Amino acid sequence: MESAKGPSSVAADLRALLSSPRELWFVFLATFLEYLGVFSFLSTLTLWLSSDHHFDDKAAGWWAATFSTLLTLFVFLVGSIADAIGVRRTLIISFTLAAITRLGMFLAPSPTMAIVALLAFGFAFATSSPVLQAAVQRASTKRTRAFAFSLWYVSFNLAGFIVGPFLIDPIRRRFLGADGKLAAHMVHVPGWGDHMMTANGVIMGTGFIFAVAAVIATLTLRRNFEARVDPDDEPAPVKKTSPLVALREVVSDRAFWRFIVLLALLSLVRMMFQHMHFTWPKYVTREQGDAFPVGTVWSYNSLLILFLAPLATLLTRNRKPFEVLVYGAFISAVSPFILCFGSTWGLQVTMIVVLTIGEALWSPRLYEYNVSIAPRGREATYVSLASLPFFLAKFLVGPTSGYLLSTFCPETGPRRAWIMWLIIGISTLVGPTSIWFGRKWITKEEPPISAI
């Protein structure tokens, strides 16, 4: 990494990071709080739909896909809205809506109300990640940006590590019956009385608390932090425009669309992470029983990321981002094949370790690359549009997950789960293979557009 003043050492970059504006650290805090709710939500969504509201595998998969489709629609505008009205204000609105809708999912008295709350949550969910990325970019400097995004990545993976063993699994154990299966229990809540609750419902309800805390953290951001000028960046004129103008400026850039192709292919790798949320919890509890600690085992991913992401950034900081992306994507893409050999604890953990090593290489550098190629003042628009392929991956995984589970790993009857993971592995491997063969076209440079 080099600044405008020449090469810098790791120690110098870290010292510069520690002297960053306070907003950067509050963005990390808000990210951590938000993702406590996000990780608990993603790991519980299909279980909540099926166990609490009695949707079968296919219906639960389609509702998850519908939710992801709405995310795709919302993400078209959230970035340009943030660029128009400000990152701070957008985050406050997003976290407030997240609190309201997560409470609605917890209290939903019927499947219809549960789906209404779920779909309404889509706007808040679509907003948080791209706008938080824009906040990191604006609160960091060119010199510290790689490490800033690595720490941002660590901040939400720290949340992922905590959620599994300290939230999801303890709540699930509280609701395990004598037969080893989850069952609804009467719970006394001070000031509210006795209410019949389920493990999945309570996990959804904790998201309300985390979203409220994220609102408080965001309120500490100074209103003018977005206007800070980075002395290492090239000066560029910026003016506020309407969301539609910001959107039009970004989509007119040919380099942006080559970048979208790269992301679309990477989304095939990201599909594995969606399968870990939509497919893997049902698969592993059907194979190993409801007592299997799904939250704890999946938290190994986040625990490893806490160490591997900064290490990978340190080791690859002078390598071309595209090269790191491809190698990391290949490593992640081979992880599903491990489950073709069985469902034992050892194989589950090995699969997660391989998936995580690849993720530590490609994912943090991608977040940095997203904003580094965006015109000044259009970062949120660029990042939100760049999120589209990943949201489309969720749309594909939703119904695919339901059909794969019902066909190869049903709740009752014979199972051939190895075929399910073989199909997932092949589809995942298509991504990095295609990127490698199309690397010259994807990395072709274009003059950047100006946000004026």
C-alpha cells in the first residue's frame, strides 16, 4: 500500500489508523451491534418460518427468496438516497426501522403477520451494509483504508462469533424438551407477564435490542464527518444531487458494469454462505438432531475470521486485489465438496475452516475495492449497486435450498445429502473458474467518471 507521500510501513499505517476520527470507531461499534441481530436472524430465518409458522421446506425457501428479491429492489435506491441525504441520517432511519420490524417478527401472532414484518424488514436490511461501507470509507484515509475495512470486517465477524455460542445455542437449549426436540415454553417476562414463546421467536426478538443499541451508537456520529477531506486523496469536486441523478451517473460507467460481472461471478461463491444460513441448519439438525449446536459450530467461521482477515490483509497488502480475490474464491468454492463424505463433526468443522480461509482472502479486499474505484461523493450509490449480485445470490439460494432439502435431505425418509452438497459445490466452483478465464476483460481499465 502506498500513500500519496510514498511507501509506508505496517507500523506507520497502524499508527495512522489509531489516529482516525472517532466516527470510524463508532461505525465499527454500530456494525457490531447491527450484525449481532443480522447473524441471529440469518441463522434462524428458515427454522423460524418452518417450526414457528409451519411453512414446509419449499414454502420457507420461496419466502426467503421473496425477501431477498425485495432486498434487490431496495438496494437500487438506498445508496443514492444516502449520498443525497447523508450517511448518518440514512443509518439512523435504517436502524430504527430494523428495530420496529424485528419486534414485529418476534410478536407476530400469525404466519401472515410474520411475513409482513419479514418483508418490511427488507428495506432496513438492504440499507445497512452498503451505507456502513460508505461510512468506513469517509471516516478513514487512503493510507489506512485497507486496515480500516479489515477491522470493519472483523467487527461484524466478532458479532458472528458471539451470536452462536452465547445467544443462539443457549436459547435453543432452554427450549429443548426431554425428547431432545425443540418445543414452545411459557416464559415469564417482568412487566409483561407470562407468554408462550419458542426458541426461534426469542432469537428473532433479540434483534430488536441490538437495533436500538445501533441507533444510539449512530447518534454519536458528528453531522459533518462525511465532509472531511482526506489529504492523501486526489481532490475531486462533489455536489449533492438527487438520488436518481447519482444513480444515473454511476450506471453510465462502463468500468462499473465490468465490476458487476466480477461480482455476479463471485456471488456464486457467496451462495455457499447463503446455503450455510438457509440450507445447512436444517441439514445438520436433521442429520445430527436438534441438540446439535448449530450456532456454536457456525461461529467458528467468525472466530477464525477475527484472526485470518487481518493476517490475510497483512500478507497480501502489496499483492494485486484481483489476484487475491481469485485465489480466495477458489479456496472457498471447494469447501462444499467436503460434506459429500459425511456429516460428522470433523467434516463440518473442516468444511467451515476451508470456507473461512478463502473468505479471509477475498472478502475484506473486495469491500475495500468497492469504494476505492467509486467516484468521490458516489460511494454509497456505487456500493449499494455493487451489492446487487450478492442479493441475487440469496434469491437463487432460497427456492434452491427448499428443493434440495426436500429432495435429498427431507425431514423424514431416506436421505442422500452428499448429492445435495455435490450440486452446491459444482455451482459454486463455476464462479472463480469463470473469473479466471475472463480475467483480462474484467480487469481492463477505464477512465473513471467524475461525480460533479
